[in-house]
Amino acid sequence: MNARWWLFALLGLNAAWVTDLFVLGHELSAPGGVLTVLGRLAGLYGALVLVLQLVLISRLPWLESRLGLDRLTQWHRWTGFWVLWLLVAHVVFITLGYAAQDGSPVLAEVGTLVFHTDDVLLATIAFVLLVVVGVTSARAARRRLRYESWHLLHLLAYLAVVLGFLHQVSIGQDFTGSPAGRLYWWSLYGLALGLVAISRIGLPLVRNLRHRLRVESVVAESDDVVSVVITGRALDALPARAGQFFLWRFLTAGHWQEAHPYSLSAMPDGRRLRITVKALGDGSAWLRHVRPGTRVLAEGPYGAFTAQRRTQRKVLLIAGGVGVTPVRALLEEFAARRDDIALIYRTSTTGSAVLADELRHWAARCGARMFLVLGPSTAIGRFGPVLGPRHLAAMVPDIRHRDVYVCGPPGMTDAVRGVLTELGVPAGQCHTERFAFAA
């Protein structure tokens, strides 16, 4: 059973346990009884999904290395909206149920619950905080916020978890009336928060103290692309693999607070790590001026875009733009194994083909077939002349019998995935990853 099904199975078992232990058997015949039970059930499910969110974003190495940080982040976003809707249902049904039970108007019941019921005010604050986090996580809002501002707001979710738990401890019937319920929820919240503390704080702190990363050199690959070589202590003990990335913080004035997801552009050799970055705009242009000796903090490694996912002896690597960096690292690892490799590098012009000489070097060393495909990204896809079904099948006739690793701009990646599906490449042999991460 893979990691995805483990998650689904555990969520289903916990949902069944919560339903059986805390909801069934409640009195439904009293005034508002059905509404109250539905409200409590929605609240319990909301708490359960909130705990799942903590697990997803804990970046637990065992889970992240199998699913990838991009997929965990996507699931974290989806479950966030489920949390909000479940908590909205909790508030609505509980209010209507208590209003029916007390025979009072709904608005008056809201005031009674918030201001005259133990710890409901805490739950109200938690609910408002989660709404703020949910609204600012919508794509339209994200585009208008700096990452640092969004990240700070997103951290309010942890405060909301604590306040919601205090509310549950204080008046939740699963706590006040059930020793088994108290043990269950304390264990569940404790485990989830413990995973966050260990994976998000403890592990990065230990690794940075141990490895003491520093910039060794900055190499201009072209007018707008630089490679940063990073060294440190005992790097052979760092569990990094070709195809993975780190969240990097360079401790320079004005940029130490920024975390950037950059892939390794060479296979880790136990002595150095290398990243290759398109140094344009406010986000990364300053990297070309980083001085050797600059301290670096790194969180990771992250990503499931690795040779570990391979299922076939033959491999096809497809890169586009700066997405060539993890592909370059993977080529080196596959070359060391003397695997049957085909490589396609799509770029707009010959001059924009970053690391092309290194790709040719490694392709020659292992006998890989390399294709440099020129053309705009808008020409890619099922009906385009670049990387369409006929084009791909002509370059790699045995594509169905290969694992295919694709890394490039999102539009290109989606288009190529569609072409691979049309060519009959099994989904389990298609590997992609996007660099997206959450708080």
C-alpha cells in the first residue's frame, strides 16, 4: 500500500471511530436534537481534517519523499477549504439546534453562545482566524500579497488550532463525558503538533547546526543565469538526492528572511551542493552578487522527483527552460548507473539552453540520446509542432516502456502530460513536480 492510500485509510478509520464513539447514540428526539448532533458531527469532522492538515504540512520526510511537497501542499489547500465548510456547518447547525432547544431567536442565541457560554468566544476567534487564512490563501489574494506577508498571516492557523482545541477540551462532550475521547483527541493533536515541531523546527535546526552551509562560489552560466556552489561539513550525511530541492535562505542584508525553492542542478557528491537560478527581477537577481563565505540556511531536502520512483529500466528525461536543473542532476545519477537514457531539452533558442554543454557531456559519457528542441512554449502540446504525439514518438519510439520525468513551466508540463497520456504511457511511469510550498 503506497503513502497516499495509507493517508486515506487512516482518515477513514479515524472518521469512523469519531462517528461511532462520539456521535451515535445522542438523543435525537429532543427539540433541535437532529440539528445539534449534525453540528457536533461537523465540528468533530472539521477538527479531524484540521489535524490532517497539520500532518500534511509537517513535511514529514517519510511522507514527503513518497508524495512530493507539491502534492502535499495541494492537498493541504483542498483540506483547508473542507475545514472551513465543516466549521461553518458546525456553527450554523449548533446555533439553530440550541435556538430550537431554548425557544429563542437565532440572533439572540448567537449572542448567548458567544458571550455567555464557556470558551465559545475562543472558538469564535479561532474560526475568524481560519477564515482570514482561507481568504488570503485563495489564488487571487496570493497574487496580491508578498510571500512573507502571506506566510505571517498563515501562521495564524496554528493559533487557531490551539484555541479550537481549548474550546473542544472545555465543552466538547467527547472530552467532558468520555475518558476514551479525551485520550484519543489529546493523542491525535499531540502527535500532529509533535510532527510539525520535529519536521519543521527540530530537523532543520539540527541539520543547519551540523552542516554549517556557506557559499563557495557563484558562477555565471549566461547573462541571466547563475550557479551557486554551496559547501559545508559532513555533507555526505545529508540525505539529498538528484532531482530534489531545498528552501534556501542566504544570510545577506535585505534577503535573509526570504526562503526560495531551488533545485539541485548537480547530483550531490558529499562535498558540495549546487543550484542554478535564473537571476532576473527582484526575486533572484541579487543572487549574482552573493559573496563567497555567505552563510546559508537550508530546509530540506524535499521532493519526490527522484530516481527512487522509477519503475522501468529505460528512462526519458524531458526538460524545459530552467526546469532543466533537476533533470541535469537526474541525468548524472542515471548515467552513473549506465541506464538506457533519452533526453529532450526544449528551449526557445540555442542561446537560452542553460547547462546544455553539461548535458551533452553526461549524455556522451553514458551513450544517452539527446535532442535539443527549439520552439516557443505556446507550440507545445497535442496540436502543436513541438513535443506533440508524433514528434515525441519519432524521437523516442519505445516511449511506452520508459519512465518519463518532465520538469518545466506549468503550461509545458501539463501539455506534455496530456501527450504522454495520448501515447499510452501509464500514469505510474510519468513523473512531474512543481515547486509550491505552504507555511
